Amino acid sequence: MSGVLPDNGGGDGTTSGAGALGLYVHVPFCAAICGYCNFNRGLLDEDLKPRYVAALTREIDRSGDGSRVDSIFFGGGTPSLLAVGEVARVLDACRDAFDVAPDAEITLEMNPESCRPAAVTALLEAGINRISLGVQSFDDGELARLGRAHTAARARDAFAAVREAGCGNVSLDLMLWLPAQSRAACAGSVDALVALAPDHASLYMLELYPNAPLREEAARRGWSQAPDEDAAAMYLDALSRTDAAGYHQYEISNVARPGRQSRHNLKYWQDGEWLGFGCGAHSTRDGIRRQNVSETVRYVGAVEQGAPVTETDRRLSAEERLGDALFTGLRLAEGIDLGAFERRYGVDVGARYGPDVRRFAAAGWMIEAAGRWRLTRAGMLVSNEILRTFV
Ligand code: SF4
């Protein structure tokens, strides 16, 4: 595993007190467990699922304060394992408890193998208006090595079904730098993605955590990841291909058609506020960061008993808020506005971090212009090292 490649984000962002809230709904169930996955998830338990959905609606209900909400995101796990009626119940709970804007962006993550055309139509009728499909690769050998339950053909069928149902805002997830993946194969998957013309795409470098089952299997079977230079080339080449197809890179790992950036995820990177529901979900609001208990059964039990589900709950210091806002803001291609930071945090970040930024600029990793700082693509390749400076 290289330490020099962009990771998949996951920053919690900070609070601004401005703008509408986002709501994140965690669905921890999966049909199978992928050998690289480090998310909070487990195998689908059909008996637990209805109790979990009831717990979600109860948690949403008791957290509701009528605040304006302009994005809802069902993430996981595999949210497409919920029945349409279950998704609709959670959405109803959100609308009852909050002032959900009529044009709110409402995303559901879907795995190709659990995409059923009739269900997609019903999901759109229930209010889902953005679908994020976890494709990961268009090569069946790579998908098998990852332990994914779908084939490339199944992913194409799922995309077609989502479009035919009338979804005008579709995102595809692709992973780069897979075990035994060549640069040509990586480019082939990016081209296959572009050929489908999604509205948005997330292009993540595969990160294998220390004890990932896939790491051991890859070592046993000789599926090595390409050297770091090739990994960097895969990332830059993927972005060249999405550039050429008219996508705009707006974050280290995300590209979109004009106006199709993820409104929800921008809250994490633009100093926004959100509430998370479900096991392990994070919230950040009014300078307070909160995390729910991670374990699904404990979460459900706590809600059923009317007990708190919060595991950690603490007020961020001014320094933490500033550091987090810099860390997440610099993930954006447009970077950060120094004047806006000074007005919000009362800190002259230009004076504090100027020498570091000039060092990064001399290396070709950052650009300082018009009162803004931003990473170059070469800087995005070493973003883990650069962003550490600010937290
Ligand atoms: S489907 Fe997604 S959340 Fe579930 S195990 Fe695979 S990578 Fe993890």
C-alpha cells in the first residue's frame, strides 16, 4: 500500500452554522462481504432489518426539530437491500421531522446485483432522485478478485434500468489500482464508465487496510498492485479521460457534469452541517461532533429501550474546526478562500501556513493565486502528506 496516493476522503468536515442541513442514513447490511471493505457493515439479517428500519425512523423522529434539509443520503453497507417500503418509511420520517426542501437531493447507494427495475421505479416514486451505483470495475476478472457479487454486464444492465426508470442523476463508483490491474485495464474501465455517460463519477484508489482479507489473498495468489508510479499514472490518466469527456473534477476523487456535483458530499468538504442516523453514523452541527454506537444490534436495542444511541459527543475546539475545514476544503479542486477563512475563524491562515504552502507550491503541488490555495493534480497524488500539515 502506498502512502502517497489520494484516499477516499471520509473527512468529517466542520461546522459553519450556515446553510441547510444534510441527513445521512446508514444501512449496515450487505449480501456478501468484500475482501477489501473496512466500512461499518455486516451480512444481511432478514430478522434484524425491519427492527433496524423501525429504529432508524424512531431515531429520526426524536432528533427532528423542523430544520431545513436540502440533502438526504442513504449510504452503507448496501441501502438497495432495503425494500422500497422501508426506504419510503425512512423518507417519510425525515419529512415529518425536518423541513425537507422540495428540490432536496435524495441519494441512494445501490449495488448492481440488488438493482431490480421495478424497484427502481418505485424508489423514484418514493422520492429518491439520485442513485449511486457501486460498479468498481468493468472487468469480470477484477470484480471476481474483489469479491464483488456482480459482473460488468450486470452493472451495465443496472445502469440501463436506472436510466429507463427515469433517474436523471446517476453516479458511478469506480476503483483504480486493483490487484493485478494493468494501466491499460484501468483505462479500459474508465472508458467503459465514460461510455455510459453518468452524471457523476467517483474514482477511488483501492486502499487495502493492514488485515484486509483481500490483502492476504492477493499475496497468496500473486495479485500484486502496480508500482506507485503506475498507480499515479492510472489516477492522472483516468482524470484525463473524464476531462476529455466533459466532466469537471471538483474534488480529489470526484468528477461531475456541470451542476451535478454531490450536494450532500459537498457539505463534508465545504464546512457544512449534517446529522447522521443509524449505527456508527456521525453528525456535525453547532460545533459538536457526535457518533452513534457502531454495532447494529446494540444500536437497535438502545433505540428500542428509549436509551441514547450516541457513543461520543464532544464540542470541537476552535483549532480543530479550523484544521478540519482546511483539511476538507483543500480536497476540493477550487481549494480554499483565505479571506473567508479569516472571517470565519479569525485566523490569518496565510501568515500561519504560508511558508508550508510556498514549499508545496515550489514542488508543484499547490497553487497560490487570487487569495486562494488549491492543490494541483500532482499535489492531489500526495494529498495525504500535504493535508497532514493543516491538522
Ligand atoms: S458491498 Fe460495499 S459496504 Fe458491503 S462489503 Fe462490499 S464494499 Fe463493503
